[in-house]
Amino acid sequence: MFVIGHRGGGDLFPENTLKAFRGAEKIGCNAVECDVHLSLDGSLIVNHDADLNRVAGINKRISDMKLQEILAIKLKSGEKIPILEDVYKSISIPVIVELKDVNTVKAMIKLFNEKPEIIKRTIVISFYHEILLEIKKHIPTLESGALLGGFPVDPVTVAKSCKSNTLSLYFEGINRSYVDLCHKGGINVSVWTPNSEEEILSCINAGVDSIGTDRPDLAIKLFKETAK
């Protein structure tokens, strides 16, 4: 089972910062997850929200700002806002990239073409499944995961329709039979944001393949204990 630092481990470090991604690698995460939006001049900016109000107290949308303006901003944590390319430079573990809107597609394809060595370190995920299908047309070897907020009756068809081998599901309600259904169809199951001991253990017991959590330290500890 993979433990993924959600936004780098948002309960341990300032979310979606290089400090968080480095910290997640240091404590033993198998991968980190980050979110990207597109700046006005076409750069892939690592931030969860479409605007900077929550993390920096600035009521501006990333899509309305140029890269140099964004790089000059300090977050409330004191950290800088990274661009996606810097995430790869700062750590050696895989990076799970959530594409927050359809405008990121061309920029991601451009990045992969310029730096093909990062393809094998990347899993692209999105709620916009057409994004995943489009990227796979250009980068067939890229791994991808279809994000979902619920549990479709036929999860295997949902994943395969966008050429993904993983479903990324909200953890509440996940159970062994649903995971087995996905596995029988060749689809991996990742869950996002179980953060308490009880929540994480329920996902481990369901047999999921990976857990994205704001408490990766707790997930690592519990997985080691259950593995014994």
C-alpha cells in the first residue's frame, strides 16, 4: 500500500509547498499529491484553490496573475508558491498531479514533451475525465487516475473510459467488496483524506492500494503495525 502526502501532508506542513513535499519524502511517504492551476502567462502553479485568498490573504485568481507576480508572494506560512517543475526538482519520489481545470492540459503536455524523464514519476488525476483521455492521447505511457466523489455501479468502465488504471475515491463508504470489484477489473483503488486513526484503518482493512492523507505519518505508522 502506498502512502501519499496529500498536498504534501497538509496537517504536518504548509500545504502545497516545497517544504511540505520535502517533509513528506523525509518521513517516508511513497508519493506526494499536489494541485495545479494555470497562470495568466501559462505556468503551472501549485495551489489547491483557484484564488490565493485562503493561503495568502490575496483576493486574486491565479488565472488572472502572471508568474512573476505569483512568485513574489509569500504565503501566510511564510513559504513561497511553487511551480510544478520545482516540485520534481525538490524531491525524488513520485508526484501525483491533480489538474484543477481543463486549461492545464496543453501546459502539462508541453512540460512532458520538454522533460520526458518526469513522465515515469507522474500520475495525473482529475475530476475532469476528458482531460485524462486527452493527455493519454499524447503521452500513452503516462499513468492516470480518475477522481470521483461517489461509487458508480460499474467503476471499472468509468476508469477504462478515460484510459485510467486507478480510481481515486473519497474514503467514506469504501469497503472490501467494492475494492475487490475494482481489482477484478484490473483497476487500482486510491482513497483521499482519511486523517484519523479510525478512518485510515478502515481504508487499510478495505484493501485499498493507496491512501492520500494529510496525516501521512499516522498512515505510515498504522500500515507498519497492521503489516506485522
